[in-house]
Amino acid sequence: MRSLFITVFAAAFALSAQAADYPNKPIRVLVPFAPGGVVDTSARILTMKISEDKGWQFVVDNRPGANGFIATGTTARATPDGYTLLAAHTGEMSVNPVLFKEMPYDVERDFTPIIMVSNAPMLVVVNAASPFNTLKDLIAGAKAKPGQLTFGSPGTGSVNHMATEWLVAAAGAQALHVPYKGGAPAVSAVASNEVVFTVAGLPGVLPHLQAKRVKVLGVTTAKRSPQVPDYMSAQEAGIPGVDASIWVGLFAPKGTPKDVVAKLYEASAAALKNPDVKKRYATVGGAETTTMGTAEFTKRIRSELERYKKVGAQVGIKQQ
């Protein structure tokens, strides 16, 4: 019994000492996407600012593919010492569990959410020549022609697809899904009149918007976004309960010492409050920085997972 106590005490002391000395080597941040995307850019902006403020060293490690399973699975299996982290978004944490029966990770079991880094609305986009000029118009059109209005998405089960299904179903309408191989092709399909509308993030929409090939009818969030305040919210369009966005968060493997998580949170929150950092997130991804911590972020992930489960059941999406 005495030896067991000594072992437990020694382990606790070692973790405490480790946290006090943290970090004493580079921190690897895995990203489930290729360089240049929203999650990758978000991770790089954040880690560069923390490095500037704290002198900590980071290595952003891009592991794209397999629905994000490579990066998330690797992080889930990593030693929980704070030196392997994950930057991920809504899709990996709140959508994938709806789509897949078997995954190399379990959100609750394998991860501790450290901080929600940023949050961005999705825009409802139509062709510039479309007769629809507001989100209310589009919904009325979808109701008038059930299942005939087409919408593009980056693929079946993507967060864009699920958000659109949520929006349409909550409005009591129907629309026909047309999947594409990525967000850019889906927006291009709207610009060329292949489909009637799509739901997409600001970065993918902006070039077409500036060229006046598309127009924005509204956003998929409950309230107007401070980044794009001119566009009406789903609630304003008479669609209650819809609040779909694309957030990016920083995660640690479950079991990472609380003191280490706290250090990471404090460094991240300080960086995200910086005016220049806020401006960069707004410019690059149309996103608003946040400082949502572990408890609130965990509730948000759970809540969205339940929402998307209901959406999947409503539209008949079966787990693969």
C-alpha cells in the first residue's frame, strides 16, 4: 500500500513539475487539412502570435485526408503532455460522429477542448442574376417548388451540406442537394448557374462576389455577423433555431495536465485579443476571434453534435 502511495505521489509530482516547466521543447500542432485552408491559416496565425509573445516554439504539421481521421487519430493516440495538439473545426468534432459508425477517435473520450479560436458565419449565395434578393425570397421559392431548387455543397456530409439541410428543413422547405468536390467548385457552380444556391464561407465567396458573379442573401447564424453585418440572419428570415457556423478550435489529448491546458488557454486567449490578430482573422476567413474556454466549448460541441444528428435523421443521411 505504501509503495502504491509513493508511486501515485511521484507521478503527480512529475506531472506538476512538467507543467511548471512547460513548454521546454517545440509544440506540434496537427491540422487535418492541407496548407492554406481556414484551419491551417487559423493555426498559423495563433501560433505565430504566441511565439512572438511567449517565445514558445510551434511546428504546424499538416495531415490532410480521410475525413480528418489522420490528424485527429494521431492526436488522440499521442502522449498527453501538451506537446501534441490538434487544430480542428466543426466538421471533425460535431459532424463526423453523425456520418461514421467507426472512427479512430471519440470526441469526448479522447480530447480536451482548450479554446475556440475563431467563429465564422456561412453565407447563403445565389447567382448575381437570380430573382431571389433576400433569404426570405429563397425560402419562399423553395416552398413554392418543393425539391426543385438545387443547392451545391463541398460534398455529402460536409458541414456546409449539413448546415444547408438544417436551414431548409427548419424553414419547412425542401431543396435538391448536388455535391461537388470541394467548396470552390460549389461556389463556381452557383456563379455559372449550374445550381441555384450554396452555403459557403466568406473566403470562397469573395472572389466571385467582387467580380459580381454572385450575391449574398444572408447568413446561417441566429444573429447577424459583425464580420458581414449587411446580411440578414436566419432568424431575421423567419427561420428560428438555426445557428450554423464554422468554428476552429485547439484541442489536447485527454489526460493532458490541467496546468498545461490552462497555460495554453491563457497564451491563446491573450493572442486572440490582440487587435492585429483580430484583423487578420477577419481578413483571411471572415471570422471573429473568441476566447471560449474548455467548459463552454465542450457544451457547444455537444450541442452542435445533437443538432446535426437530428438534421441527419431528418434528411435520411445514414452512417457509413
